[in-house]
Amino acid sequence: FLSGKLLREAFDCRGGNSLNVYARGKLLFSYYLQLRYVSKDGKCRVNLGHIDERGRFLSDIFTSFVDLQYRWFLFVFMMCYITTWFLFAGLYYVNASIRGDLGQEQPLGTTRNQYVGQNHCYLGIDGFISALLFSVETQRTIGYGSRTVSPTCHEGVLLVMMQCIVGSMIDALMVGCMFVKISRPKKRAETLLFSRTCVIANRDDQLCLMFRLGDLRESHMVDAKIRAKLIKSRQTAEGEFLPLEQTEIDLGYETGSDRLFLVEPQVIQHNIGASSPLWDLGPVQLRRQQFEIIVILEGTVEATGMMCQAKTSYIETEIEWGARFEPCMTLEKGSFRVDLRRFHTTYKVPLPNCSASQAHQLMVLAGCKVQSHTTCGEWGAWAEGTAVEDKDKSPSNIRFTIGDIQEERMSEGNESEASAKQML
């Protein structure tokens, strides 16, 4: 981790010792890589500071309670009941003091007729502790029968009604929050496995980035979908440094490959094409680059019907070049068996040490050479045939011998004799 002084220098833009924007951004991003944007267990390491409008959380009090940690949630849970008990106990105590019930002796065995005749407001309340017990009995509907309110004490009856209503509201809110917090599918992600590393290898003559995921439970995820993001630094043409730019990694959205039937462990692949952010990255560039791949799995929990999300991340040192995942499924006794001991296991495969773009350029050059050889052969055959044809038609290639000349003269003499006889 970088020191606090170095971080302050990275953010300080004043003075002659300040760094430029790109250097400060690179420094910040290097510090961020030490922390990870998303941890391996799916926790986002982002802390929000200097929030001035805290009242926004009170507008959504239910979600604020649910998002609290368990220790704070239980503290609020208990304080809600304790506060209302003491609040109404104080109101009962004040009312009884005004009525003059505290200074009079009120035995618990007093009958109802004696109680009404003495014109008391509360029976069995002679101090704050007894008022507190009456408040707890009223709100929790315990009703021991030893402490009660007189029907002639209108304000006492009103306080009992108010406490019952407030207690019912607190019960609904707290029990609802507790139920939602316990049944949240957040812990469901603990039974979803992601491979420790990613691998890069050829699949169907296409360079692919692959990782494996699986589900440990027999109740499977419904409508499971997978997506991935690449977090990488970039400097714009205007010189602005973007340390946490998010780029989408296609996992088969157009073909439907991102929608999973997650019954057995599956290997998810990303085809490294021209539109992929990994197009220009080879094994050497992977070690020099600073980036993080975030994988997000979303689906509905079959048991509860609630949406669940599981996340993990891979940095550049967790990508294996030229490797594949070892198969972990076998057929035993008429059923498929998954060996989770091999879930994270990989094995090496031969793969050139060049990026997908370089491999594509080499294939294009090789194709051009093969095509040029074929074209040259066809051109040579065509040129040779044309030359032979022209050679046959050329006058310089017609040769006359002496016999040919004598035969031509004899034919001319015979033609002249025949024409003379016709004239005679």
C-alpha cells in the first residue's frame, strides 16, 4: 500500500511539486489495484464519504434498517421496545402523580368496587417501577391482572390505546425487518462457486477467455444470467485520466449463451474478437497491464423467489495463458457425478505467445501468401497458353520447303492450261 503522504501528493494540484493529471491518475490506480475494486468473495470495496444529506436515508427507513449490520440492527430492535416502554411508563407515572395515586396505599388485593369507590386512576402503581411494569404488560398484552386502569380515568384509557397502537406499529416494522433480513438471498451467494483463476486458450479455432462457476445446492437458480465488466485505466484524447472505466465483456448476450441452466459446473467463455477489450493483449501485455475483470451472476432463488447476485473478480495475475479447466464430471452408476476437487484444477495446452490481433494478422498474411502463390500459378498457366497460341499464329513460324514451292508452281501451270483449252 502507498503511504498517506504519497496519496496526498497525488491529489494535490497546487504548488510546483504537484504531479500532472496522468501521473496522479496512474498513482491512484496503482493504489486501487492493491485494494481490488471487488474482492474475491464479492464485496465492493468502495466507501462513500462526506455525505451531507443524511436525511435521504430516513426517507427510506425500512431499507436503512435492513441494510444495517446485525449488531446495530439488534441494538435498534431492542431500543425501539425499551424506548416505548420507558416513554409510556413516564406518562403513566406523571398521570398517576397528578391524580394523587402515588401517595396512597393501594394493595394489590383491592377489589374492583373498592377501587372504583376510592376514585383511583391506576391500581397497583405506586412508583416508577410499577408504572414501567404496567407499560410492559400493556404493550406486550401480558395482563397479569394486578395492575389496571380505571374506566373513570379517561386520560389513562387514552394512553393505553396509544401504547397499543404504537406497539403494533413497532411490531410490524421490526418483525418485518427481521424477516426480510434473515430471508435475504445475500448468503445464497456463499454456495455459488467461481474458479480461482481465468484461463485463455483456443476453442473452436477462436481465442477465448474462460472461467468456471458452479452451484453447491440442489435447489438451483432460476433464470440465471452472467455478465462481466473490465475495469481498466485509460487516458482520453483530451488528456483526462479515467482510472475506473468500465467496459462490457460479451459473454454471449446476442446468442443467449449468458442465460444459464446452472445444474452442473459450467465453463463460461468470452470470444476474444476485434471488439473485445482483450484483443491486443498477449501474455506479456497481460503482466504489464493493470486491470480487473468483474464477473456478476444474477438469478432467482428457487426456494424463496427472491433475486440473488454473486460477484467475484480476477486481476491480471489471476489469468493463465495457454490453459484449460480439467473436466470434473463423470458418469457413475447411471448418473452424472461432479468431483469438486477438480473444480479449480487447470492443465497447460500449447498456445502461441501472441495476442489475438497479432494471430489474426499472421493468419491474414499467411492467407495472402497462399492466395498469391495460387494466383501466380494461374497467371503463369494463362500466360503460357497465350504464348503457345500466339506462337502458332505468328507468320515467322511458317516454314516453306523446296517441295512446297514446286507443288505450288505445278498447280499454277495446270490451272493455266485448263483455261487455254476452254478459250479454244
